[in-house]
Amino acid sequence: MPVNIAVLASGNGSNAQSIMDKIAAGALDARLRLVVSNRPGAGVLERARKADIPCALLDHTLWPDREAYDAALADVLKRHGAEYIAMAGYMRLVTAGFLHAFKGRVVNIHPALLPSFPGLHGGAGALAYGVTLSGCTVHFVEEAVDGGPIVIQAAVPVRDGEDLDCLMARIHALEHRVYPQALQWLAQGRITKKGRRVCLAPSGAKRAPCGEECLIWPPLEEGF
């Protein structure tokens, strides 16, 4: 049975689009109940409208504090039947109250290989540090910034002389594959947590090709 998800995003929404596309293709067994942005004019809202998916603008500047905003956000998400919350370029820290409302059911995509380079500028920080491998991480959200248990990671080599735009374009291409895959595993009920360790139950599904110059673990499955 499809799982009900909602997407939180602050910007253009390319990861939200990848989720919509995988649902439309039948690879992701989910219903996208709502797309929410905290920023007026965010491109993700127009993407949702074009896909005929319910969307909402909750401008965070109209609430007195973070707790009040997150309470209103949680109420909207619950009224739309969201079971899992996918943060996709959502540029706000969520409160303990919000995480309690969706305990163990909030996930995020981060453009670096956690636990290294958490925070808003993970990709830029990794490149500035001089890493030879960078990538992205899907993780459960906890109160510590980018500190929740890891579901899946994808790594790419950093090429000599590569600038940030080029590196991030390659990382984003992997994000668009690994995030819907992680949501599919959640929809299938195949993910369990043992402390900080995320365990994936096998399914017998065929593996998808990883692609040129990248490592993804756990491996993607056919359709992603």
C-alpha cells in the first residue's frame, strides 16, 4: 500500500521533482500529499502546481517564533495525511516539537558525506577543505544538525581543478537517485534502526547500475 509523504523545500525543488517523477513512473510507491515551502516565490511550489500536487506556502516570517511556526506546519501536514516528511533543500532547522509530532519519520538529504561537513554549506566546505571524495547523504532527522542515522550515501571523486558548480551538479544528479530510493525503502517497511545503525532488509530486487565514477551504498535497486 502506498505510503503518504510530504515534502518540505525552500528553493527550486529539484529533489522534490525527482520524487514526483519516480512516483509518476511507478518506481516509488508513495502518494505525495503536500509540498510546503517557507519562502514566497520558491520554485518548488510551481513544480507542484504543474504536477497537480497540493502545495502550501507557510512564510516563516509571519510567525512569532520557531516553535509556533513548526506547530502550525505540523498541523497542516497532519491534516493532509502525511506519514513521512522528506526535507528537500529545506533551509530551516526543525524544533523538538516538530520531530516529536513525526517521531522517526522525518528524513533529509544533505550534499556532503556525513558526519563530515554538516550545516548549510556542506558541499562548499568539503571542496574548500580539499577532500578527494564528496557526495550526498540521506539521513533521519534528529535535533543535532545533520546528525541523525544514515540511510544511504553516494560518493564521487573530486576532480583536479573542479569548481563548486561542477562538483555540485554531479552530486545533485546522485541526490535525485538516492533520495527516492530511500523513500521507497521506507514505503516498503524495509528499514529498521539499531541505535545509530540503519539496517535494510533484502528484497531480491535487481541492482541498478551505479553510473560512471561513483559509489552508492546500500546499492540502488532497479528503477532508481
